[in-house]
Amino acid sequence: MSKLYNTLLCFTLFLILTLFFNCEKITYTFDDTDPQISISPTVTSTTDSTATIYWETNEACHIEVKYGISTDYDSVYKGEENRELHTVTLSGLIPYTEYHYIVYNWDFADNGPIKSDDLTFHTIHNEYSLLREGWVQYSGGNYSAALSLFYESFNRNPLVPATYAAMGWAQLRLDSLDASRKSFATAYLLNPYLNINLAGLAILSMIDNQPENAINYANQVLSNDPEWIYEYNESISNLTMHLILAEAYYQLQQIEKAQYELDIAWPENGLDPNIPATWVIGEQEYESYAEALIAAIIYTANNSGNNV
């Protein structure tokens, strides 16, 4: 019995020693290594309001894309899922606009962020961005270039009343009066309340020696919005309408009303029908109040940014 006991004891000791020397040693480590961008971000496609960005990281990461029209990056896209291949589509963007963006990456253990350089992309045109850029050309006096952009906007979408109105303004500047009339008339059929079109019709009425119609259109604009300023060209505004009214009333010999409208557009004009010493515009003196009044209207239009 003693021999059997000793044999079992030796066998048990042998097993314990075998397990001790042959078991795999388990070591626990903490992941503190930052991820890396293995393929740099690239914009794979853009539309007038979206941009799709692709990049890769060397391990699964969750991400952020900060973006904006400047390096202030006032918008952010967050991707919470951890992955190595990243495809992000930014939406709600402004057409035909340059954007800056940076991508940020964190791995599963939140190591990071590892970020890209500042990168850029450019959205493409739509009918409204073409309209906007056309008005930029118009403001710079490039009326043919403006009209070309307005035509391109029309080709994208022939049902935008503001495009017809813009064409009318450019055609007016290019002395294509018949074409201008047709453009304004079409815009009016599509939207009889569109201020930029009513303003154009007011100016066209003055050219056609129809001051009563000009008064009607200008007053419609001011009734719609007394503080109106056209978003694509701030030189066309409520003050433009007051100057049109001043000149139209002058042509109708309604002098008091003309003075009233001038006072709104140029409060410091200082004209007084009873004081000849005030009949001075710039350095020019006038022999009559009426002459000084029309000179003041023209002077204001030429010097206030409303000489549209």
C-alpha cells in the first residue's frame, strides 16, 4: 500500500511540474498607440449641395469631419462606427462654393485624434449659383458676361422667375430693350410679386417715358418690403425705388412728392424751395429750385451706389 501511495504521489508531482513549465504565460497590455491615416482623404464626387470624401486608416476608427467655407470649420459630421474604410457624404452645402475640411480619427480605445491637413473641395453650379455669379458680373459692369451666366441658369431651369428678371436687367444695360421687355414680362407672368422684376419694370417704364407706370411698380416694391435690398446686388434696393419715384414725380410736375422721395434717399440734401442759397448740388449753383431738385436726384443716383 505504501508503495502504491508513493507511486501516486510521484505521478501527481510530475503532472504539477509539467503544467507549471508548459502552460502559456498570459500578458495583459493596454493599447496606447495612435491610429494612422493610411490613405489620405480624397473627394470622390461633388454636386451643387453635396461632397463625398473617402480615406483609410490602419485600424478601425470612429471619425469626425469638420468643414466650412473658411478654416473656422463651423460644421461637423460625426461617424460613431469604428471602421478602417471611411466614406462620408456632406450635404446641405452652398452651390459653387469652396469648402475647407479636416478629418479626425480615434481608434477603439480612443487613441487620437489623428487629423489630416486642411483640405478643400468646390461644389458645382446650379441655376441659383449661376444667377448669383451673374449678378457679381453685373455689379462689376460686365453685362455681357452676366447675361451669359443668366442664360446658363435659364438652361438649367427655365421656370425660375428671378432668372428672367436678371436677364431683363442685363439686356436693359446692353440696350436690348425689346428683349428686356420680354424677359420682364415673362418673369411677371411667373411671379407678379417678385421685387427685382418690379424694380426692373419701374426703370423700364422711366426709359419708355411712362412715369405713372414707374410709380406703380416702385410703390409695389415698397409695399412688399419697405426696407428691401436685393440679395444678389445690394445697390438695387428700396433707395433705388425712392429715387425712381422722385424722378417720376418730377416728370409729372409733382414737385413736393419728388422732394419727399429725395429726402428719403438723401436726407442731407438741404434743398428748400424758398431759399435760393440752398439750390447748390456739389459745387454747382442753380437758378431755380426745380433745376436744383432734378440735379439732386441725379447726383444721389450717381453717388449712392444706386446708379443701376
